Amino acid sequence: MEFDRGQSSDPPVSFSPDAVVASFRAIPELLARDAALIARGRWLDVDCLLGPSTQPFHVAIRAGQIIDMAPAPVLMRSWRFAYRATPAAFAAYWQTMPPPGWHDLLALTKRGQATLEGDLHPFMAHLQYFKDLLALPRRNGFGGPS
């Protein structure tokens, strides 16, 4: 019997939660090197909460650039929306070829591996920007081939 990784709730890759957090911390640097992605987000100004559910980050984005990223919680700091996923979900999402169900931010919410809450307008209006932003560690070779 063949195992269908796409339907299982188990993460399809092995990972270290610390490696996921470290990769997430590298996103501002990876974004700074991607002029096309910054240009795509040039109309976006938002404060949001992004990252692994075990260690989310307050992220301030202005004109498509991350100007501040601080580990949560930060006392009295607000955000418009939050996208948090399990470390396993990010590890799977960052694979070169993520398996079905682990390949998309919204698919991760449907799978129950991620939560999206708050005012969703800035997230949905700039959905491709956030998909590409949160996929930046994939380009950096997180986890190797799937």
C-alpha cells in the first residue's frame, strides 16, 4: 500500500523547530535581496504577526520592506492580522517541491496547520506578496529536496 503524504496530518519532512525559527529570522535579509518582491509590495504598509506558532514575530512592513521584526510577545504592540503556522507546516512549505496540502499558505489553514486571524484585508489584497515573502527560505535551500 502506498502512503499518500498529501492526505496525512503528519509533517512530510523531518525538521528542527530551532531551524524553522532561524530561517524565519532570515526573511528580512532575504527580502532585502529581492527587489522584485519589494516592488510588488510597494503599496503595502502593515504591522502584522507572522511566523511559527511556537515563536511568532511582530513584523512592520512599509512600502514592501520589512523595517522591523521582533519576537513576540511585545507588550502593548498591536497587529492588523496574524498568520501563524506550526513549525512542521513551515518546514514542509519551504521544501523545493512541497507535497499537496503543504504547498500553499491557505492550504495550510485548511489542513489545520496554520491560523489566519484579524483584519484579513491587507493579507488578501497582497496575497501573492505574502506567499512569496513567507516562501523566501525555500529559495535559501531550507531542508533540502523534498
